[in-house]
Amino acid sequence: MPITFLLYQPENSENLGSVARAASNFDFHDIVLIEPKCEVSQKSRWLAKHGLPTLERMRIADASILKEFDILVATHGRNSTGYNMVRAPITPRDLGERLSEVDLMKTKIGVLFGPEGEGLSKEMINSADIVCAIPTSRDNPSMNLAQSVTVFLYELSLLTGRQNKITLPYRPMSRAEHDALIANVDQTIDAMKWKTRKAAQTQRIVWRHMVGRAFLTKRECYSLLGYLKNVLHAKGALKVAPRKPKQSA
């Protein structure tokens, strides 16, 4: 399947086996261990059962691999509020519905899980395109890593099953186009007057999250680029041409 599951600094070797077994159940086999704090053990192999080939195919990488994905989904299990935008998640079911608008064969998607103890840092969550969490009981909100991964595996297996029967009539925005759009947003924000630096930074965060969640098409991306260019013209701040994405075939 064209979705990569990323385990950041996993601490428990037993979880590696359980994740491999569940991934095999749902026909996902691309799992990357980012700077792991444990190794595949005999117990990992025992827990993997029929998922042993998936366990043996797990790759090890450093955090720079996160830059390779067109869409990066960060997961966490902590409560959030509307004011804490970095931790304003959607559900795995919502994620599947939104990714149904993406051509999975042309888009690299990574789903990132944090360490068993602390989860992902605020900085790592903020760097992702989408934040996602599993709705759980307020009295007992925390799930085991392998359990959490299994929920996402199930929801995304439904997505990939649907897409095998669908041909999308448009091309989604590429990573280069995404980065160009964000660069133009930043240029526009810099050209405006804000009461505080925090207000400007809040706008940057909101725009990044909106763009990440919207799954824009190429045409929509270029329409927004044109709009931002006109805003800069109106502000008299267009001293140089805004950054444009490289044309792709």
C-alpha cells in the first residue's frame, strides 16, 4: 500500500512485533523506525506471527525522512482545545475521507506516531500537514502504540480499497506547489501590519493548517497564488515576483 507508517523513537520491542502483525493483517508493509530506542527482539518476532516478513522489512531512518512526504500526518492522544491550534486533531475516519480526494499512487503519505511514553513533541506536531487523534474515553484516553496503529491501519485500509476502484479526474497539489503557496502566504503576512508578532505567527499557523487539511488541487493552488499576488499588488508590496512552484509534468 502507498502509505508509510512512521514510528518515532519506539521504546518497546514487543510493540514492533504487534505493529508488524497488524500491518500484515491490513496489507500494509512499509513501516519505518525513526531513531528507535529498542531493537527487534525474539519477543518481537514471536508477537509478529504471520507478520514476520513485515517485521523483517522494517527500515531504520533518522528524522530527515519526514521531509520526503507530500502529506505528513502526526498522531497524538492528548486532549486539545480550539485555542491550542497545534493540537486540534481530526479523527482517523475523517483522515480516510479526506485522503480519498488524493491520488494515492502519486502522493507520498506518512503517518507519524510518537514514543510510547511522551508522544510527539509540539514542534513535530506543528511541522505536520495534518494532526490526527483517536477519540477515546476522557477517563482513560491513552492507547498503547500498537493499538493506535491498528486503528489507523483499519481506517486507511478502507480508503485504499475504495481508491483501487476510482480514477481521480484532477491532479492534486504537489509538495513543491504546497511549499510555494506557503512561501507566498508568508510574504503576504509580512506585508501586512499586525499589533503583535504573535498575531502574525498565529496567521502563519492557521494558514498552514488550512492548506494542509484542504487537499487542494493544482488549479486551486494556482488560483490562490494569483489571489495573493493581487493582495501584494494592492498593498504596494510586490517588489519581486512571488515564488512560483516548478512546473511538473
